[in-house]
Amino acid sequence: MMECKSALTEAEGNEEKAIEVLRKRGLATATKKSGRIAAEGLIEAYIHAGGKVGVLVEVNCESDFTARSEEFHALAHDLAMHITAAEPTFIDKESVPPEVLEKEKEIAREQVRLDPKSASKPANVIDAIVEGRVAKFYQESCLLEQPFIKDQNITVGDRVRQLIQSTGENIRIRRFARYKMGEGIQKKVSDLGADVKELLGGE
């Protein structure tokens, strides 16, 4: 309550600005806690679509007390469901390998060069377009940058920071794995006519 009053005072009574102030404070709080060791937590499993898609996600916190809380379990479950639906590749921007990022920038530059509407633009404008496309890549590929499936107005990172603020502990997503039935297996394409001919001895 005191935080809300303080934020409203800072925002001179403007509710939208006050919410922004609170969100920034939450980020500042989360940043302070990010250096603390989070060795407790849990591994959450989620299976979807009749056993066709499954996710394992490890979420860490600082204490066993928080790891056993309903709020923490709910977050881990929501994260597993989110990963199932949104298919992120990386946890955050920092975990994107440099060679992957360079390849994305290269693709974005080539797309700009081949687009007649943007090819003749000044270098600084082209750089801005490329950076915009890289930002979109982060939003699509990095879990913490993706819009949260239960509230599209916030990111997954925002949702994690909300729990950091309410528990007072460092909370981090350490790793995840998403499995899809048959992924990576090359399925045989059958030709019924050819199969029948083979059975008849090639006639």
C-alpha cells in the first residue's frame, strides 16, 4: 500500500505513470536480487495434446520455503504451459549464441537489401530496420522476451519479476526442454502404386 502511495506521489497522481513507476521499481528490485544464489526450486513437467508434446522446465529460487509455495508452483506450471505453446528456443538474449545472432542480422540485412522499398534508404535507417528485426527475433525466440500466454500485456520476464518482488527472493529459469512426438524423424513417404508393383514382382 505504501509503495502504491509513494508511486502515485512520484507520478503526481497519474495512475498510468504510477503503474510504470511500480514496474520500474520491480525491475530495480529484481536486478538487486539477481546476483544472489538460487539453488532451490523445482522441475515442472507438462504434457499436452494427448501425449504428443511435453515440456520440462527447471525454475530456481533461494529457499525451500519458496520452492514449496503455491505461488512458485503456479509460476513453474504456467512457464511449462507457455513453453509448450510458444516454443521458445533460448531462455534470454544473453543465451543466444553469437553465431546465431550474426546469422539473424545477416538475414535481416539481406531482406532489407532485396526489398525495393528499403534498399535505397540511408545506412542509419537500414541499421534501425535490422535492429528492429533482431528485436522481433528476440521476442519470438527468447522465453523471457515473449508475451506471457496468460497476460499478453506483460512478458514472461515481467511475470518472473513480479514473483521476485512478492517473495523477496532471486528467481530464475535455469533450463528447459521441449519434446514433440516424431520431431526430427524422417517419415517414409509411401507410393501405393509403386508398393503394389513391388509386391507383384515389378510388373
